[in-house]
Amino acid sequence: MKKILFVCLGNICRSPMAEALFRQRITETGQKDQFQVDSAGTSDWEEGNPPHPQTRLTLQNHNVSTANLISRPVTTDDFYKFDVIIGMDHKNVQDLEELRPKDSTAKIYLFMSVSPIHSNADVPDPWYTHKFEAAYQQIAAGIDEWVTFLTAHNE
């Protein structure tokens, strides 16, 4: 079973969207038994909170479940528990690299790194941009690429 962690700053916008979309996709494709997925934030500012109201509304508008999405910070244990940790932007990736213990075997990626077109792009934080639908669309487009990548590669 591959263990995947999506990470953004507060774990109330982008990473819970990615977690929810990934869960939905692996359920739809019959791959639920092949993956464990979670999300976290590089900060603890929102710990214990549900996703941002606009995140919940956006996911609900696309018939994506928001059940069991609660913000939590990245922990040292995450670097040992998860095989792949995916940051939603370059700052998240930088923060993850700084938090990563030296003996960790987890692989850290930028969310868009598997995109054939925009592999170096960030997923802009809708908490700041207020563009929750745009974030959803970008994440939804990338989720299929992640499922394909993770299924094809022994990560």
C-alpha cells in the first residue's frame, strides 16, 4: 500500500481538496486498497479545524465528500509513515525539506511536478486569492496525473 500525504500551509484549502479528490478518484477506479491518503499543513495555525467554508462549498458543489477532513500540522512521524509527501507550492516543498529528518525515506514532490505542461507551477493558495474554484480545477486536473504516476512508479 502506498501512503500519500498532501501538504499546504494551513491544511484548510488546497491539501484537503487534494485529499478528498484523491480519495474519490481511487474509490471510483477501484484502487482504494492500494493507497492510504491524508493531508496536513506546514503550520499549526488551523489545527483541529474543518476545511475553510469556501473549500467545503466548492467540494460539495462538485459532489466531493468533505467527511473526516480536519486540519493538522505535519509531524516528524509523517516523514517515516508516508512514502510520498506532496507540497502544493514551492514554499510548502521548501518547508517540508527543512522539516524532513535526515534519515527519512519519504519522497517530497511539488504537486504540479507530474503535469506534462505546468510541472513547475504552484497551486495558488485560495485563502489569499479567494479563487477556490480555480484551485479546485487545478487540483482536480492534477489528481488523475498523480494516480497514474503513483500507480506506474514504485514510490
